[in-house]
Amino acid sequence: MFLLCYQAARYLASLEAWDGKRLVVCGSSQGGAKALATAYLSEKVNAVCDGLELKGFSIP
């Protein structure tokens, strides 16, 4: 499961649309664990949030 998240980050970083600077992973509950593991495994990820809750916006 974590390897698939790592591969997804590698794929996103390979796209021409990526600016080469910002790659953020977010999730909550089990998705939060995946986000943390992806940030640990991928040197391309430079920000991670676990359980993002903003006013009027939430990632379930």
C-alpha cells in the first residue's frame, strides 16, 4: 500500500505540469498514515498534512 503511494508521488513529480518545487500530500485517518509514509519515502514531497480541517473545507 505504501509503495503505491510512493509510486504515485514519483508519477506526479514526473509530469511536465509539476513546478518542481511543491508536492503536498494530505489525508486523514488511514489516508493520513499514507500521507506521512509517502512524505517519508519520497524526497520530492516537501509538505504533508494529516487531517486537514479548514473553515468550510475538509478532506475526509
